[in-house]
Amino acid sequence: MYKLFLPLGLAVLACQPQPSLAQEAKPAAAPSAINYRLPPLKSSDAGSKLTLEQALAQAFRSNPELAAAVLEVAAVDAAILQAGARPNPELSTLLEDTRKATRTTTIQLNQALELGGKRGARIAAAEKGRDAAKADLLAKRADVQAAVVAAYFAVLEAQENLQLLQSSLQLAQRATGLTAKRVVAGKVAPIEETKARVAEAGVQVDLQQAGSALNIARRRLAATWGDSSPAFAAVDGEINNLPALPEFDVLQARLRDSPVYARARLEVEHRQAMAELERSRRIPDVTVSIGNKRAQEIGRNQMIFGLSIPIPVFDRNQGNLLEALRRTDKARDEQKSAELRLNGELADAYERLKLGRQQVAALQDEILPAAQKTYDITTKGFELGKFSFLEVLDAQRVLFQAKSQTLRALADTHRAATEIERVVGVFPPAESSQSAY
């Protein structure tokens, strides 16, 4: 089981040491709080082991997509500042007649007065846009977290697979040695030794492929925080600790607090605010004018007062209002679609998690011990001349398949748990809040 920590408004997974593949998976102890002031990974750390906490902290600090989402929030904050700005006054001058004796000079100050709550509607729409941008940021954090955890467990799975193949190679080499001794003793034909060496060569090829897969997995993990090459030798953790299986009703209750659903809900509110803004723009603004008129011919100054009101005969902003209303309807449909999609993703991931736990339990409790016992008995019998080498190879193949299947089931279980946390992520009131399943 791994605990879920929620720094920066998101759950963060922390893996604890666990038993070997042949041992039963047990819940891990609660890990300590994650330190998010870790120094960036350097090339000098290439021989070190990377923890999940370090990988998440590095991704939250350096992921370029996350940095872009942070800048988007800052940009929308600037839009709120602009939305609160009032119309600028206008200064105009008018000169009538070019002859000095009969010239008339008018200086006038015009000020537009917004009516219908336009300024408040602009600010409300901009604030809803900021809320949507923050929801995008949280959703992006959830995506980055899921990507890091998935890549981390991919590396962990590749490491375990490499160790498994190294153990299989040792088994194959042992079988080759036993066969060679029996050939020398004249108890089996030389062809048996050839078969053993072919089987050993096949494991060596698989081992080379596993090493390449590990390098690819390490590069993919490093790419989650923008590095083209990994600055770590391995990840520190065990894959055997299984996540707990929470109640499905509890997860569904948390679904409405998920980043994706919150983003869809805030988009509806943003579109509603935009519709209110367009509705307020149907009310014309009033322009108030005040000025002074100097008539040279009579030698007198005259005060000027004016009031200007547009008459909404042709343009009543009906097109923009209709567009905003239709986009609001679209946002509501998208919200329903997001809810259905999230429910489906949650149900699928929950089913995979439940199935994975069942498979791991069956493999570790029954299949893996039986396969190991069969291999041990067959190998001992081969040494005593009771079994043929083909039976040894078959037992070895069954044992390797059981171990590989267990490893895949463990990895699938962790991936399902990661997907559940991405879908139902909860935002705590404080960074110290914790949530575990």
C-alpha cells in the first residue's frame, strides 16, 4: 500500500520498502512528510537512487507544462486588473473660422459613464476565468503527478524484471552445469547439453532486452521534469506493497472534487458570467461633456454642458449575447460529458485495482510457491536421474512465467491505483492534510 500526500493542492504518492516477489504483499507503514525543498538532480547524482518523493518534487518544480499553467494563472490575474479599469476621459478641441476676429475656440472634456453593471460584470467574468485557470493548473498537477508515478513504477517494474531475468540466467547456467556433468558421466546424450546452452542463450537475449527496456523507462521518467537523460542510476523502492482497496462509494463521493470535474464546473460558471457581461452591454452608456467656448467676435467665454446617449436601434448586442448563451449550454453539456467520462474511468480503474489485488494474492499464495516447489523437485530429480532435462526446462519455464505474471500483476495494480488518484484527486485545506487508501 502506498500513502497519498497532498502538497500544493494535490495528492502525492510515497512508496515504502516491501518484501520480495515470493512474499505476501502487506500494507506499508505511514511514510514521513515529503520535503519539497530538495535540490535539483545533478549529473553528479548519477550513481544515486531516486525516491518517489524526489521525482515528484523535481517534476512539480521543473515540468515545462506545469510552468506554462502557472504563467496562465498569472496572465488571467492581469486580465482581472484590466477588467476593473474605468473608461478614460476624452479631451477635445474645436476651432471654428480661421480668422482671428471671428474665431470660436471650444475645449471640451468628455467622460463615458458605464451603465447596466458592465464593470462589475467584466470583473466577475475575469474572476471566473481565473478560477478556471487555477482549476486547469490543478488538473495539470494531477496529470503530471500521474505521469511521474506511472513512469516511476515503470522503472521499478523494469528493475524487478531485470533482477528476475538475472535469477533466471543463474538457473539456466546451473542447469547447463548439471547437464554437462551428466554428459561427462555418460548418463545423458550430448544433445541434452546443447539444449541447455540454447536455453541459457535465450535467457541472455531476454536479459539484454530487459536492460534496454530499463534504460528507456529511466529516460521517460527523467522526461517528466524536462531532462533528456536520467541523472539517477535507479529508483529506490519495492513494487510488492499493494495499495488498499477503498470503498467505491467513497471514491464516487470524492469525484465531484476532482480537478477535471472542477474545471468543467468552473467553465460553466465562467460562461454564465460572460453571458451576463454581454447582457449588460445591451444597455447603452452615457457620455457626459463639459467645456468652455471662447467667441472672439463678442469677446466672451461660454460654459458648455452635454449629454450623449446611443440609440440601440440596429445593434443591441443580440449576436454576442446569443453566442454567449449557446456557449453556456455547450459548457453544461461538456460538464455532463466529463462527469460520465470520470465515472467510467473510475469504475474501470477500480475494477483493475480489485482484479490486480486478487491476481497478486493468488499468484503469491498458490501459483508461485507451487511453481518454485515443482522446479526444486524436478531439478533434484534430474540430478538423481529421475527426470529428463526437458522436464527441468519445462519447470524452469513455468517458474519464470509465474514470477513474470506476478510482476505484471503488481505493476498493473499500482497503475490502477495511480489512475484512481488522478481521477478523484482531493484538494485539502492545508498542505499538511493527508489522504490514504
